[in-house]
Amino acid sequence: MLRGFYTAANGMIAQQRQQEAFANNISNTNTPGYKADQTTLRAFPEMLLHQMSGKKLPVQNKPNVPFQQPIGSLNTGVYVQEMIPNFEQGDVQETGISTDLALTQRDLPDETGALFFTVQNESGDVRYTRNGNFTVDGAGFLVTNEGYYVLDENGEPIETNDMDFTVTSDGLLQTADGATALGIAYSTDANTMVKEGNNVYTGDVEAVPAEAIYSVKQGFLERSNVDALQAMTQMMESYRLFETNQRVLKAYDQSMEKAVSEIGRLV
């Protein structure tokens, strides 16, 4: 019976983590470039139970071995194995602001591939993002809303001096002083990218393959790919499953209480 406690508790923990993921997705419905988290549930390995009896099986030329009577398998619940962002292309919305950039992927060589803008955080570490909601800081550098520098293809911060610049569809940023290519990175398997705070990722990337078909759209933003209605429905389903496991746990608790207080009582 104690195993039943753990099975129900594991189910509650798994559903709680799913609800947290769904709630985070819903709260980022309007975050540009946000990719919805997808949870993956896995079952703990089943255990095959046997009854150990006093009987022994005769084995030729060997000592008798204990006989085990199979009882059946026992499930021990589920757990959230991982959370993987869904890197499907989000809708593109026109803003008319020159510092807003959107990456649109039309045809990539890898089914799980994805493109990213390259940025540098306050610690000097390189990170990757799909959020093209950029601005120009007081020093004339193109930065994210968090102040991360937007990098060029050589890994250097891009200096525009003002918002008077143009970006071609292939990612060439042109100002009055010259032109520089945006640092666009490519991941062959976006599922391996690790999400950090502020809508940025870390992971192994490479240069964009020549066969990749994509474009950079100035004055546009890629919207979040969260389906708010679907996320709310999933959250409600997860809550119902949480309640079900809670009722099972309560039933086990009542059975244990009865076993302790009533079954062993002398009358």
C-alpha cells in the first residue's frame, strides 16, 4: 500500500510541473520570439513481483533453487523527464520600427534545425535568441531590451549610432558608415538548445548552411508560437489529473488510518 502513496504523489508532482510549464507559456503569449515549452512525461520502470515460497525446484546435478511464483507487474508512477521548446515558426507581425527584426525560416537542411540572432550578455557570454525586438542604446549600439549587445558575423557588437539603418533580407545591416552582416547562428538540432532567462538560449551552433532558405524582415517581429487556447485547455486537463491523484492519495491515507485504528483493535 505504501507504494501506492508514492505512485499517486509522483503523479501529483508531474502534473504540478506540467501546470507550471503551461502557465509560463500563457504568460509569454505576447513575448516576441518566445517558443512554447513542451513537457515529456515518462513512466518509472515497472517492477515484476514474485512470491518467495518454501518450495524448491529440483535441478539436475545442482542444489535445489527457491521457487518464485510470479504475482504480476507494479507501476510506480510517472515523472517529467524534460522540457523541450517548440521551435516552430511563429507568426510575423509588422511594427514599422526599424530596430525590429524577424527571422523567417522557409527551408532548412535539417528537420530539427533553427536559426537564431547572436547576442552577448552582461557577462560577455554569447547567447542566442529569436526575439528581434531590438533598440539602440545611448552609445549607439544595437541591443536587446535587456541590454545585451547584438553581434555581427565576427562576434562584435553592432554599432549603428542611431535608428537610421536598413537591413536586407539576407541579414546585411547598412548604415551611412558602411555595412555589416548580422550574426545569425544555426543549430542542426534545436532540441539540444538550453533555455535561459530573458528569452535566450545556449548550445552548440554553427554557420548558416548555404542551402538554408530564410530571410530577415526589418520592421517586423516574430510573435510567440504559444496557442493560448490550447495551453489553457492543457492546463485544465492537467489540473483534473492532479485532482485525481490527490483523491487516490486521500483514499490510501484513509485506508491506512483504518488499518491502524480499527483492524487491529480488540473488541
